[in-house]
Amino acid sequence: MSGSRLALGLAAVAAVTIGAASVRTGAATPEVGLRSVEDFAGIENKRERSLALFAEVGKVIQHPRCLNCHPAGERPSQGDAMTPHNPWVVRGTDGFGAPGMRCATCHSEANFDPARIPGAPKWHLAPIEMAWQGKSLGEICRQIKDHRRNGGMDMARLIHHMGEDELVGWGWHPGAGRTPAPGTQKQFGELFKAWTESGTACPKA
């Protein structure tokens, strides 16, 4: 076998092995990125374009970097495998943790990678009304559009939150070997804004 064929064979074996390990551990596999808004310009039907845009947005929304902070219960999850937070912590009345175990007790305004502790400004959980874990993309989409279930944010605030919020931006700079969200926050924000301008169509499921 030639050197090039051997290299290709070893690469294929490695890819299968890594993929199998990801399935066993529940770890996220690396994303190739996000498509640009311009990639959807050729979809003439406005509703179909809107649905396609939100499907691209969903690559970030349903990524562990987002879902970990949008738990369905009182306890956040962590890591690519989305395991329950260790040590045991809870949301608290304001999303910043319970008395005596506030989020800021461990999480500062920047990653502390030597100890594998993530950090960003105003580290906290999303309101329980914005719980995303366990929901389909369509359910999350309808939730985002409902101000009673999205933290009371109108579309202008949502666009800012998705595209410019520093805590959201941490998802692309998670440190300590964590898989970053696909693309960039700028791309994500542009895609979300384009979705709002295309009719905010939601998937049925």
C-alpha cells in the first residue's frame, strides 16, 4: 500500500473511532460553521426562506453551549455531554444561583482555564420561561416569538441579545477544550435578524 493510501486509511479509521466515541459519550462533534445570509437569498418563497434561516439559527440554539444555560429544570448542565452541573447548584429566584451558592462564587467575568472554570460577564441561567432543553426547534421558535415566554423581549431586544450580548458571545469562546458554537456570533446575529425580517416562520415540529 502506498504512503498516501495508508494515510487515507488511517484517517478514515480515526474518523470512525472519534465518531463512535462521540456517540458513546454524548459529546458534540465539531461544527463546520454557519452559512451566510446571502446563501439563502436564492430562496424566492418568503416562508421557505424564513424556515431555512431559522434552521441555520437552530444549529446554535440547539448546541450544548446554549442548551446548558437554558435548562428545563432548576439545575444547569455542563460540558459537551450536557451532564448535570457539578457541584450541585440551582437556579435561584433570579437565575444567578441560590443564597450562599451564587454563580459568581465560582464563575468570574472570564474563563479560568487552569481550573477549567468558564466565565463571562453576568454569568447566570436563562429564565425558566426560556427553557429550551428537551424541546424541538419548532417549539423553541414559537417560544422565542412569545414575549410571555422569552423574558419579555421584543424582536429588537432579541436581535441585540443574540448578536451582541457578551454572555451569549461566550458560546464561541468557551475555553478549556469545550466545543464552541458553530460559526461566529456576528454570523449568528445576522442570520437571526434576517429571520425576523423574513416573517419569523417556525417549523411545525
